[in-house]
Amino acid sequence: MSSTVVVVTGERAAEVVTGLEGLHNVRTLTTGELLPEQVTEAVTRARATYVVHDADPLAEVGRAWAGFFDGTEPVGGLEVAIEETLAALREERRVLPDYYVVLEPEELPATERHWWLGVLAGAAPVRVVPSPSSAASVAGALGRLAAGRWWPRDLDAWLRALPRTIPDRIH
């Protein structure tokens, strides 16, 4: 895959991604009715400088992690989400993006905000970019993406350690 893959996440992600359509060297994709495997196939086949979409491959892990610490996730739910995500990544049904653009993180509940700006940003600091919820802001962010540390090499160990990665104590 030669494109830079960017996942836009947040309440207005699909709308913002759609607003980027037509930009030079940007291929956009919104999930809509697509299966995760169909999104992955479209992303890996795209031939553009940037592929921007709203299909977060870590969405279930993030949701389960926040629920685990908020006390709303059933016992074992986080572990199941981690194992299912690892299997999907191994089987290449999902791929990690190069960057996440997180829309309006200051408006998220505290634990969710810690997922994005603590857990993920802690693993790969320049790979998580906060942004206002507008296509113009995200387009500007694309032009300012910086190179930096990639996601952890040992994804299995990193993801399996999440139950011990406590909000407010992430460095």
C-alpha cells in the first residue's frame, strides 16, 4: 500500500470525510453499509497520496476499553474485543491507519478522550491529530501530518496490556 491512510473519527466523521471528496490526491471512503473487509479492500487498492475514511479498525477495542474503565463493559468484553481485533489485523481484514484525525476530542467523555489522546497518542504521538469537525480543518491537517514513531511493533503485547492501561495515568 503506497497511500497514506487516515482514519477520521468522531460524531461527524462521515460528513467530514464526504466533504473532502474532490481534493487532489485524496481518495475518500465512508463506511455506510460496507463490511470492514470491503473497506480494507478499497483502502489497500486505492491509488492516491491520501486515503481518508471513517472505518476505525480499533473502534471496538476503544469502545470496550472506555467501557471497561467506566464500568459499562461486560466482564471479558475488552479481552474479546482485543482478540477479535488482533485476528482481523493478522488476517488483513483490517489495517491500522497511518494517522487518526480525532474530531472535537475536547467534547468527548473523559475516558474516551483518554483513549484517543492518552492510549493511542501515547503509543504513537504524532499519529493522533485532534481537529475541529470540518472538512477544511481536516484538509489542513492532512497537509501538516508529521512523520513519527509508528504503532508499537508488538501489537499483540500492546493491545493485551490495555486492561492495565489506566485512564489519567497514561504517559
